[in-house]
Amino acid sequence: MSTDQTTGVVIDTANQRAPLTATPDQLMQMLKTIEKDILPKTEIEVANGNKVFGAGILDKDFQCIFADTNTETTCPIFHGEVKTIFAWSQQTPAKDRGPIAQSSIFLSTHEPCCIPHDIATMHELWGVNSYRKQTKYMSTGCIMDMIAALPEGDTKKELLDLQNKLLEDYDKLANKYHSEKAANENNSLVLG
């Protein structure tokens, strides 16, 4: 046990998960999962009035076993990460869900939507400015930060090139969503 000196929060460091790390090949596999498995579904759903957020579940070898995207026009709680977990659980036998989840990597295209709202609530209630990146339940990491930390060279350049292509693709989709949401008859979530 240790205590965070700024917040006074007691942290059970003995049972928290190890920090996330990824090799350049694993980072490339994650970016390829976004490009080949998540982004195509997102393009379809943005045309249906949904937002750009998606996710994938990867096995221990970083191979995508399931991917999905936001479908809030079907159900308001179907944010990309929630829809992915829900749809994956529908096709995965109950007896297999725990073991698969414990050995899987959950990859989201963006920081899950609920986090900023939850952080605001946690800040109001307990003065917490952020969620802990490592707990006994999870360990989180940012692909872009991991790529930035790599040594300069061809591998880093290749990863940055794909990262930047994906950022451009998502920017275009976000602009499409925002410019068309008011006129999209499928979008029941437009505010104002």
C-alpha cells in the first residue's frame, strides 16, 4: 500500500496490473485493427447518424477477435466501447467471457466517452482530477504516447505515418457527423 501525496488516496500497489507496454509490431497491429476492422464499421455508422467512436477486442497475440462502433441511433447507451462489449458478449458463451476478457486487450479509438463525465463527477465528490491508469482491474495506455516514446527510425516513421492517416480519416468522419447530424433523420440525439 502507498498513499498518493497530492490526494491522500491509498493505493494498493501490490495488486495493481503492470503498466501497459507494446512492441512496435504490436502497436502496428493495433493501428491496423483500427484501420481494417473498426474504421470501416465507423464509416457506415457515421452515415447513419452515429458518432465516430469504436473499439476492438484483441487476443494476447494482438489479433482482433471482435470490433464494433457507436450505434447511439439504435440505443442511446451504445457508445462505441459499450456497443463493442455488448455485441461481443452476445456472441460469446457466458462461460467463456471471463477467461477471454482477462486475457484480452480492449482497444478503443478514443478515450472512452464516459471518462470525462466520470472524472467531473469524481472531482466534485472527491477532488480527483483523473482516473488511475493502473488498478487491480485494469491498466491503460495511449498508443500515440507509446509511438512517441519509440526511438527515431524507419519503424517509428511507419507507425507515425499510419497514425496520422487514421487521425485524418477520423477528423473527416467527425466533420461529416457534425455537419450532417441535424439533417440526418436517423439521428435522434441532436441537441438544439
